[in-house]
Amino acid sequence: MDWDPIGVCDDPHCADEYDSYVLTMYSILRQRKSEAAVLEFLQETYERIMGGIVEHEKIRKIAAKFLEIDVTHDEIHHRSV
């Protein structure tokens, strides 16, 4: 796992630890926002979780991986109403 700022990915009791910001990241990806927007969100999330500051360069690879996710064919936006 590339994004595990508090080091809990191997603990099954913490499987949902990062769920609280999935919708926000999804929204950023769905709106096709820039790498800068993803970096800003990850940085703000890291600062909130860890209480410290992380440089953009340290999370740039993670942001790039998020930007590779194709959400254009997801079920949420292709459901009949």
C-alpha cells in the first residue's frame, strides 16, 4: 500500500481507517482536477492525520497513482434513474 501515513495497513482492525476521505478523493478524480488538487488534498489529509507537514515531492508518486484511476465508467454515474 502506497498511502498509509499512520502505518496501519497490516492491521485488520483498521481496515476502514482511511474510508472517511474516499468520497472526497473520488470527487477530485471524477471532476478531473489537476495533480495540484490531488497533492493539496493528500497534504491536508496527512497534516490532519499526522499533525505534521509533508512536502509535495514526498507524495507526488502517490498523487500520480490516484490520477491513473479511471472513474469515467464507474457504476455510480452510469446507473439509470
